[in-house]
Amino acid sequence: MSLRKKKLTQIRRKLDLLDNRLLGLIKKRTNLVKKILQNKTSKKQIVDNKRIKIILKNIKKKSSSKKIDTRLTNMIWKGMIKAYIDFEYRKFKKK
């Protein structure tokens, strides 16, 4: 195995470990979202555009101060928010 290929394998192993940690955080986040959903009485409460704007603004600020590409984090959070909105709609029907 070439040195470059070995290096790639090492980096990918680190990414896999990080992905496992992210899954743990996603599980914790999902549990919190479930608790929030228990306190919502109508589907209209699922999408809170004001809160979404605040979240995205804070993420942009924090990303910038941590020197993380703000476009990248914006896309990640928008995707995550969209996924959780979908999750809430699916789970709300079963309440």
C-alpha cells in the first residue's frame, strides 16, 4: 500500500469515528425534539420560522468565530432543520 493510500485510510478511519460520535449527538437531539413535540398541540406549531432564522443567524456567527465555512454550516443546519420538521410531522400524526 502506498504512503498516500495509507494516509487516506487513516484519515477515513478518523472520519468514521467522528461519524459515530455525531450519531450519538443526533440521538440526543432527536430525544429533545420528541420532548418538544409532546408539548405541541397543533401541526401549525411544528414550523417556527422566527426560531429557524435565529438558529441560522447564531450558527453563522459561531461558525465565523470558529473559522468554519459559514456556507457549509448553513447548508448542514438547513438540512437538519428540514429533516427534523419532516420527523415532527411524521410523529405528530401518531400522537
